[in-house]
Amino acid sequence: MSAAQNDSRKRSKKRYGHHTKRWKGSRELEVGMEGILITCNMNERKCTAEAFNLLSEYADKLYGPEKLQGNNSSSSDEEDAEEEDIDAALKKEVEQLQSSGAKHAKRFQALESGANNVIFIRTQNLESDKLVHHILSDLHTTKKKKSRVILRMLPVTGTCKAFQDDMVKYLTTFLEPWFKAPNCGTYQIAFKARNSSHIKRDDIIKAVASLVGKLNPKNKVDLTNPELTIIVEVIKAVCCLSVVKDYTLYRKYNVQEVVKEDTAKPEVTKEKTDLNTAEQKEKDNSGDVTQEEQKDRDGEKDEKGEAQAE
């Protein structure tokens, strides 16, 4: 009996572990998803809470309050369930949940990104690049700090497998709205790879730049103040892509940096230079008198020394 019980326990553990793995996999970043990559400083749980609050606040302004459907028929379903047996009612409820899950998905869903200090918020029925740009624009204008642990917010408007051939094939169509003739612009490529050793940064940047040049030779690289930035974020075997505006202006989409006051560095430097020059002149002028006085003092010391020697 004990051996049979042990065998049954082992089988049950295997089945339990298998279901846990499948459930977790459905909560991870995958190819075909759109959303927002959010980096943080150690505290991922607090980052997720802040992200939901911040995204919901601005999404309500852009798209109106979120309306969740699928609950209107609950009362009639309960009445029908009373007439059915328990097994049939439970089966019906499960089928309804499965069929309505995709239709009435929430705007934001937190998923595992596959990297530490990075969370992925999957978005539904909205444009993530437009939403993130709107948030950063408002923070840049108002200078109001609305988060503590969120660092950067990067929209993800396309995903593909993180292999060079797959990326080039996907980007050929993905980049057309911005870079295919007659469209053109100055651009830069912001590349980052996490938990991925099969992708080389220089190879990907050269491949993407070559592709953009083929779409329109008028597209030019500008690393100082580009009109557009092609974001390429690789996490494990998934490549997250987007094309954004004002990447430099909004401090690389860093919500902590964008709320800081802009400083006029050249003017401040000039003022300091003028001030230092004036102070140096005063020191030089005062130094002439000091040198004469120092000569007199040195002469007095020499005379005293000679008198003591005698």
C-alpha cells in the first residue's frame, strides 16, 4: 500500500508541476504581443502598481474610462443554473469564461518580461506609442513627479523572434510607415539585449540601418537630435520593436529625468567663466602689491639674520 501511495503522489506532483508551468507560460511576454516595457529599480511589485495607476490615469483621458462587458447577463444565467444540475452549471460557466476572455480583455495586463527589473504591460484596444508619448509630454510640461520606482517606459508596437533573419524580415514591413519613400527622416537606433547571447549589437544595428537606407536613401542617421528613434529591445528569444518621436527631448523616455528642470548650461558656463576671469584679475592685481611687500619682508628677515649671526 505504501508503495502504491508513493507512486500516486509522484504522479500527482508531476501533473501539478506541468499545469503550473503551462499557466506561468501564458503570463509571459511572447511573440505577437503589443504593450509597454517598463524598467525599474529593484522593486518590481511596486513598479507594477505605479504603472497601472499611471497608465490608467492617462488612458482614461485619451480613450475615456474603461468599459468592461460580459456581466450584464449574470442574473439570467444564475436563474437558468438553478434549474440545471450542478455539473452542467459549472461546465457552462467555464465555457462562458473561456469564450469571453479574449473579447473582454482588460486594457492592461502585467506579464513576466523574462528579465530582472523589467516588467511588460500588455495593452489591448489602444496605441501604446501614442499613450506613452502623451504621458511623457505631460510630465515634461508640468514637471510633476508621478512615480518613484519607474525608470523608463518604452512602447512595444511589434514583436518577432529574436534572430537576425527573423528581425530583418519583420522590420522590412514594420518600418515602412516611417521610412519608405516618400516618407523619410533622420533617425537613430537604440538597441538593448537582455538574457540573450546569440544577438550581437553591431550586427543588428548595421542590418537595421541598411534596411532603412533601402526603404529610402534620403533617410539619414542623426545621433544628436533625430526625428525618430528605432527602439530594439531583445529579451531572451523575443524582440520588441517601436518607432518613437522626441526620444532625446524626453530623456530616453525616462520618467524620472523628464520631470527635472532644463538648465541652460552654456549660459551658466559663460557666467562662471567671466566671474573666474574677474576674480583672477583681482588676484593678479593684488599679487603685484604682495610681491613688493614680500621683498621688503624678505629684506628685513635677512638683516635680522645677519644681526643675530654677529
